[in-house]
Amino acid sequence: MKKLLGILLSVTLLLSMASFAVAEENWKVAIMTGTVSQGEEEFRAAEKLLEKYGAEHIVTATYPDNFMSEMETTVSQLVAFGSDPEVKAIVMCQAVPGAKAGFEKIREMGRDDILLIAGTAQEDPMDIAGASDIVLYADEAIQGDLIMQKLVDWGVDVFIHYSFPRHMAMELIVARHNLLTANAEALGIDMVDVTAPDPTAEAGLSASQQFILEDVPQQMAKYEGKKVAFFTTNCGMQPSLQTAVLKEPNAYYPQPCCPSPYHAFPATLGLELEPGADNEDALKQIAKKLDESDAVGRFSTWAEPVNMTIIDVGVDYAIKFIKGEVAERNNSEVLNAILAEKANGAKFNKFVNSEGVELDNYYLIALPPVNFADYLEK
């Protein structure tokens, strides 16, 4: 009898372990990005992860291009993710307005088990940090130093900064702008703020792009004989800005708003580049094309695609959390280790707001700008 009982207990234990193993595999990470027109890199990053892990573990969706007026759609999609019991983590990049509300609704549904990661968040840092487990963002503020140092290297006289009120209400963009302004004044560079149409306004992205194409030549004529650098805070305006700068011998482009070899460069230069496939090869191809237009010394970016890196880091961390390899929702050491693996030379800094308060779960990523001349074939 004891022997039979022992066998039954062993079988029960084995069945329990098998059931647990199956349950462990019933997990999904949901990734929400912009569309190809608003954020191709993020979209492609999600595609690659879907291909890598399969539809049984990765689900994807996009928020509307006109996300400011269609915020309810964004919130509804996040809630749909949260309604799937197999979804154990959500990585959203860019975390456009609606992310905070969506995350809060998921918590209200009782889904405390879901890990919530916001990338390139566009809502108030304190608010989105409170609604998320982890926030990841390019270090906007430090770009105020990196961009300006690049302008000094180039000997730039005038710096044109394109933005619009919605972006200039974002704390990180404002922090970068303030540092750019202070550095420009200290270095004797004339910094000029130009208000462009908001791509989410009624006229749409095409109006914003057309404005850039028309304004750059006007600015070059206004500052004739001077070296003029241009920067815009918006992703959708990058192709137009790169195209316009490329045509002007004295125009300079320090970096895209979301620094990356793939941010508009392929479309501008007519290159077939698969985002994230081979970053060094992409930089070499870009350098070659820029050199053909005598512009290799007038453009720069970061060596790694920052938003793709954010999604990769977020998903890797989420999987480790789901599988129990990391116990904490926010583990700085594990995040740093993943980042070091994904982007050579990248560093995390914690976000500190204007009142000096450090947000423990809000991480800023920084990389040095590249010199495209270093990537020309010898």
C-alpha cells in the first residue's frame, strides 16, 4: 500500500511539474509602436522580435498617426493587451499621450502581474514614471552638450531649432533646449527658434514637411556666407530636413531627434537598409552616399538606433522578469547589463526633474555622436 501511495504521489508531482512548465510557456510580451510613417524603426524592431520569438510569445499593435486626437484608440489597444491573460508585459515605444491612461486602466483591471515599460515617453515624467514599472528614453538633456560640441567641431555660426508648442511643453525636450540655449550663448553661436506646424494638427505631417523644405533655403539665404546647423524635435520632419540640408553646401545636420543610422537616412539617400541589421555597415553606406554629395563632414548621428535599442532592451528585460530570472520589476544592474550587450558604449543615467528629484525607474540612454568620415572605405 505504501509503495502504491508513493507511486501515486510521484505521478501527481510529475503531472504538477509538467502543468507548471506548460503554464510557464503561456506568456506573451505585447509591443506597441507607431506606424511606418511615424516611426519605422520602432515598427521594424517589433517585427524582428515577432519573427524571433513567434506569435505565441510576441503580439504587436500600432497607435494612430494622429495620436493626439485619437487618444482613445491608443488607450483601447493597451486595454486590449491587458485583457489577454497570457500577456505578462507591455513594451510601448514611443509612449505617446494615452500611455499613462492605458497603463492605469490595466492596473484598475487587477492586472498587477503585468510589467509595464514605456519608451520615449511623451507625457509628464512624474506621471508616466508613476504609471510604469520602467521608463526608457534617449538622454535629451545631455544632447544639449553633444549637439553643441558637434557644432563647435564644425565651426557653425547659426543654429536653427525647429519645434512646436506641444513638444516644447515636454520636460525633457525643454531641458535639452535650455542647455542648447545656454551653450550657444557661451560659445557665441546664434541660436534661432523657429515654430513649425505640428504634424498632429489638422494639416497633418505633409504640411510640416513642406514647411521645412521651404524654410531651410530661406534661412540659408538670410544667413548667407555663414555655416548654419538645423535640428527638429519631430521624427516625421527628419526626411525633409535631411533633404533640404543636403542641398545646401553651408548647411549642417548634427543628429535626428531620435539618433540612429536609420532615422530618415535611408529614404533621404536612396539606400536599402534594414533597420538594426548591421549598424556599422549602415553607417558605411550612409558615409559613402554623403561623400558623393560632398556632405560627409556635415551630418552626424548615433552609432546605434536608440528607439530600436529601447524596444530590444525592454523586451529582453520583460522576458527575464516573466521567466523569473530577475525578481524585481526595476533592476538597474540587469538593465545596464542588457544595454551594454545591445549598444556598445551606451550609458544609463537616472532622470532628475527640474526640482532635483531623481526618478528611480526613469532611465536615460546616451551615446557619443559619430564622425561619418571614420566610416568611409579606405
